Amino acid sequence: MNEAYTTPEAKAKGILSDRYPGKEMAKLYAENRNQATIDMLRDAVFTLITNEIPTCTIAQVLRKTHGAIQYHLRYLEGKGKIKRPNKRCHWTEVKCE
């Protein structure tokens, strides 16, 4: 009957731990900028945003700035992987293409 409340941060960490086991998770937090790490980060952002995790929570969980998360979301939108209903809506309202 009563469902336990799960915070967005706990939900995001659970999603990431399922998707990126062990050493893969450490690569997400790495500061190096090789293309494989950037692609993995974009995949993580895509996975979290399509699970309706707010951008500020994504930034906290991935230990990145909010601007970095916005940059990757705009990149994904430009490549056609996600689409917002309109320019003024929240990122959590995106749809997968």
C-alpha cells in the first residue's frame, strides 16, 4: 500500500551501479578527457535523464558541474538522441528519439 519514498539521488546511484559495475563507475568520476570517458559520461547522462532524474541531481551524483551536464544534454539533443517538447520545458520532460 504505502510505497517507500526513494530520493532522486538514491535512484540515480542505483541506476548507475546497475549499469556501470566496479571499475566502470570509477571511470565516470575520472578527470581525464579521452573520448571513451566522454562517451561513457554522455551515456550516463542520457540514461539518468530518460529516467526522469533532475539535472542538479545528475550533477551531484556524477560529481560534475551543472553546466557540464547541460552541455552534454544539449549535445545529445543536437545529435537527435533526445528531444524536449519545447525550449522552455525542463530537461526531465525529454523524450527518446
